[in-house]
Amino acid sequence: MKLDMPPFQQARILVVGDVMLDRYWHGKATRISPEAPVPVVRVGNSEDRPGGAGNVALNISALGAAASLAGIIGQDEAGVELQSRLEAAGVYCEFAQCDSAPTITKLRVISQHQQLLRVDFEEGFAPAAIAVFQAQALNLLANTQVLVLSDYSKGALADTQSLIKAAKDKGIPVVVDPKGDDFSKYRGATVITPNLNEFEAIVGKCANEEILAARGLQLLEDLELKALLITRGESGMTLLRPDMPELHMPTRAQEVFDVTGAGDTVVAVLAASLAAGSSFDDATALANLAAGLAVGKLGTAAISGPELRRAIAREEGTGRGVMTADQLALAVEDAKAQGEKVVFTNGCFDIIHAGHVGYLAQARKLGQRLIVAINDDASVKRLKGSGRPINPVERRMAVLAGLEAVDWVVSFSEDTPEALLEVIKPDVLAKGGDYTIDQVVGGEFVLAYGGSVEVLAFLDNCSTSAIVEKLKA
């Protein structure tokens, strides 16, 4: 299955459910308390992150999609902090406030990257707050493409059927992250995403794949669902649909560090992909890939669009090589998001010789990524004369892409790469040859936004023109 990055910027998703604040206290535990056999943690720093339905919305926004969120918070500092962090991340929040219960907060004490203790602050919400929340959620349906119900059994989703029916009446797919021992409240949803333990709590232990598939298909029929996605930890995921073969996805995790929030990532990527026009198969594959990234992080952590795009590139083997200008712009955006320094150089590269190889190796050492932009055939002919190029642009690009120092190769049709530089905005512009910095085309532009310009020398007695003249002789 070929993976592609969906146009998440076109997707609009509404998340409705139990919002909470995940609080982390980090510190060193160097001794045992004299009062009880427990470690003493000296807290050095703290961190707050949106959790529950808030983490789902945060993940959706990080992908580049438009996320709206409806939930219930208390009239307290934790609620203010939660809303502030979500809105800072681009999530539109519409919260009902409950004056008789606090914002749900989970406090985790962590030392040496290990969770030592979790303390939960929560109480039941008043019916009046739930009613306001329900009305707000229904109003937000008018401007959404996919509805996500994020159920943590905290009380906000007391009337899931009204929400599912309202969404179905508008033709809006409903993605549910379920909880509890009664899935009938999700009847009529488009897809539900239980983990294996949640699934087996409903249908019983499944000794093998055949039993799992058979019971899953029966659950689909009983609940009138279009799909069932079971997340299975180290066994990956299984997607079941009526009258279609089951789809098993192996886990993509390279290293499991913390499974907290991985389910939220699955739901977020699945919903955003469906809203962006992906098929169920493709959306599931992307959700599986994102889950592998999420479990490699500590705590609830959003997977960004650039992170997912880089993972897709690794899967498809498209992280390096020949690219179009549009593909290159995305690759550079992802590289910069990872803190990588991007180096840009250009030329005709008609006959690749030792001078080119040496100077490209020097250029690569100036950063973590090297772009080589080359003149297309018509441009070379204008610059070098009617007998050039010797090699057509496709062959020149293929040779350059095979060099160890080169990450990306792109062609341009103008006589200079200035238009490409304006799009890419590299950190370093490198040029080989007998130039001064003020003679490098595009140098003034790069310096103006804070980049640097470097002139690197070719090896002595290496020149494409000299090689061509020698061949003619």
C-alpha cells in the first residue's frame, strides 16, 4: 500500500468529549522516605498538556487540520490553563463551565523518565453543565466534516445517540473512541476504535485471528457500524468492514517508550485523514504509522504534520533523491521543523567530474541537508551554447542523486535559481568556483533574511568546458 500525505489543511473536524489537563512533575529521586517505603522526589520542573479529548484536538491541529473542541471544565486555574494551551495551538474551544466540579486533572510524578505516581482530580459534572455542553456540540456540527466522540467515561458524553443522529442527518461521519462495557450507546456511528482489551471486554477473549474477525463482524452488525478498527499494541491494528476482507496492519513502533495518548493519536489521524478524503484503508495505515511515532514519546504528545510526512517518506523511500519544486518545498519545511540546517547549491552539472564531487562533499558539511538545483536543458543551451548540454537533465539529475553528499535534486527552467531560492529560503547558499560572495547569484537575497553565503573551490584542473574541448580535440 502506497502512503501519501493527505491535504489536512482542507479538513475540518469537531471533537466532542471528556477534556482534561495532564500535569507532569519532573524531578530526581535519590532517597527513600523515612516515613514510608516510597521514593522522595525533589521536583525540578513541571509541565502541563491537554489530555483526553483535548489531546485528540491537539493532534488534529498539529497535523494542519482545523480542530474544534467541545467539553466541560471547572471554574478553576486548571480549566483556564487547559483552554489557553489549546487555543495557543490553534484549537477552537467552546467549553461549558461547571461550578460544582473541578477541571479533570491527572498529575503524574516522573523521575528518570519513569512514572512513579499518578493522582487524579475529578468529580461528577452537574446535569446543567452537561446540557449546555450538549447544546454547544450540536451547534458546532454546522461547520464540520467529521465528528469525533472521545469518551473517557467521565460523564460529558451522557447522550451519544443525539450527537450521532444529528451528525448522520447532516451526512457527517462519526469516529468514536469508546470506553466502558456497553457499546450500544455508539450504535449508528461510522467507526469505533477500541483497543484489544476494550474489544474483548465486550465480545469475550479471542483465542485467534478467526475468532477476533468473526466477533468483530458480529459487533459491526449489532451496532450498525460501517467499520471497526481494533488497536492491538505490538500486534498492530485490524480494520473490519462488512463484506470486505479484514485488513491487518503490523505495528510501526521502533521503540515503545510510553503508550500514553497513543489511542488519541490514532483517532486524530484517522478522523483527519477521512475528512481530507482518504479511504478507510489509507486512513488506517496513516493512523498506524502515527501511533508508532507516538509511543516513542513520553506522555501525551501530538504528532505534527512534518513528523508524519517524514515518516511517510521513510516508508516510501522518498526521503532523498530527485524531486519537483513542490515536493522539495515540503521536504525543506519538514527538515527545518526538525532543526536541520539546509544547504543549497546550483549549476549545470553537465558532466559530473572530481571537482563537482569534492565541492559537493564540502557543501554537505555546512549543514544536515544538501539541495542541488540544476539548469534544465533549454537553460543550459542558452548559457553554454548550442552544443550543450552533453547529458539531458534526467541523466544529470540521476547521477547527482546517486552521490552520498546529495539529499535532494531539483531542476529549474530559468537562467538563475533566484525564484527557487525565494521559495526554499535555505540556511546556507554555497557556490563552487572563482566567485566572491557578492558575485553569487541570489546571495544578496539569502543574506537579507539571515542566511549565509559560502564560496567553495573546485579541485584544480577540473572543468566541464575543458573536458568538452578535450573530447572535441
